[in-house]
Amino acid sequence: MKVAVFSCKPYDKRTLEAASETAADIELVYFESRLSPETVSLTKGYDAVSCFVNDDLSRPVLEQLASFGIKAIAMRCAGYNNVDLYCAKACDISVFHVPDYSPTSVAEHAVALIMALNRKTHRAYHRVKEGNFALEGLMGFNLEGKTVGCIGTGRIGQAFCRIMNGFGCRVLCYDLVPNEPLVSQGAEYVDLETLYAKSDIISLHCPLNASTHHLINKSSIEKMKKGVMIINTSRGALVNAQEAIDGLYSEKIGYLGLDVYEQEGKIFFEDMSDHIIYDSVFQLLLTFPNVVVTGHQGYFTDIALHHIADTTLANLIQLKSSPEDYQRELTAIH
């Protein structure tokens, strides 16, 4: 099986090569570029492609892949909102992902954003570098006793709730299906209205779909406490960035931590330090002292990368050895 690996950075290549040492029948060819209508022609002669969060797997690309004989898409991430699953099924292309690479890596990064915003470590770091040791403007608050709202209690949301329980926070959760172990640990499941109204901190850990697109918007922000902290380490389009900026201006949002951004596909995972970023909304976000943005690095730990590589190769090996059985398993997943 010959596999074209897109959006492949040096760290991806290192872990994939290590994982592929025992997969002699699978040949990986690496492309740093993203899969898109402009690059899809590179997949001619391949059996499968491996993609990441910002690759374009819309209908035009999938139809081209099918015409080249591509039979599988191996996503190297948990989310697959960038894949037109209906078109993939119609084109008889199997799609699989890495549902459990390291939930704690993303959960811990969400907590890192909370701590940085609360204790203003991003500002304190630069002050001390300049010889300024004044504390005025760096006041934080104790997390113990605060109410934390978690939207989405899958693997990552559960890990996040456990951490916040350890801080002594009251944890409110919203999900379509409550998680009983979390309830036994003290978490409370409530409706979104209650979560918005009572939470001092709201962290997003839900998938992106039609019902969650721009979940954080003018209407939902108006229902929140004044000075609320909002954290998003899930998918950028969960937050309407312009309306979040309006919330920052009105001081309804007191803190905003983003590891993802709706238009990140044009800029994230690349060195843009010598380029002008033609995104006025993103540039405006960076001017706020109470906003911290990181470049989609929540998943980026050694354990997570090795697990992603191992699972991706295991999926390809299983697909190669028993495609019919594996297709039935994929149907059950999606």
C-alpha cells in the first residue's frame, strides 16, 4: 500500500517513520503541503492518503481522489469535520481517525491557558525580561471555589473535568449524553442556559458540527457572567471571533484563551514571522492584553504524537489485511 501523507511536518515524519518500521508492506511518501484542489493531483498512483486537521477533504477533492483510485483516508486526528463523509461514502472511500490519542494532552493545555490568563504569566514574563518587577495589573484569582463549565464530556472533556475537580472547582457539564463516572466524581450536568449563567470559566470540548457551529456568539455571550473566561481547544468555528471581540470590548468576556481559530488553515502550523497576516479579525484579537492565542498545539506532546502515528499505521495495516471487515467497522464508527 502506497500512502501520500499530507500536512507532514518534520515531527510527524519522525514519529510515522518510527511507527512504520514494522509495516514493511506500507510505503509512506511525505508532503509538507496541505491536501487541496491544487495539490490533489499529487495523489495519482497512491492507494490511500493520510491527512490532518486543515486539509481540504471536500467533495471536489474527494471526487478527484476517487478518480485516482484512492480507497482510504487516514486522518491523524480525532476530528473529521473537514471531511465530507457523505461524499466519501458515495465514492467508496473509507475514512478513519484517531479517536483516542491522548485526551489529557489537550485537557492540560486548556488548563495551561486558564492559568496563563488568570495569573497573567504571559505579561509577567515580558515584564521581568525588561527588568520590570512591578505587580500592578497582574492580579489573579483563586481557582478553588470557582464554577467551571465544560461543554462536551467526551474523553478530553472528562480529563479536563477531573483536573478542575482537583483544583477544588465546582464543575458544571453539558453534553447530549451524561457521563456517569463524572457525576460520581461530583460534576453536575445542566442545560446550556444554566451553564452560561453560572460559570466563571467555560471550556469547549465538543466536536464541530451544524449544531455547535458558532456556539459562542452574541446571544450566548449575553447569557454569561460579566468577566467570564472562555477557553477553546477544540475547533475554531465553535467561536464567532468577531462577536467574541465585541464581548471583549463590552467586558462581558474578561479572558479569552484560544488554541484554535476559525480561519487557522491559512496561518497555523507555519512560520509566518516574516509575512503579513491578512486577517484583520485575528490581528485584532492579538492586541487584547486579556487574550492568549496558541497555534493549535494542545495535542502536541510526545505521547500524543507517538499514539497518533501508531494508530494511523495500525489502521492502514488492518485496512490492507481485511478491507471488507474494516469497512464494516468504519460504518459502525460513523
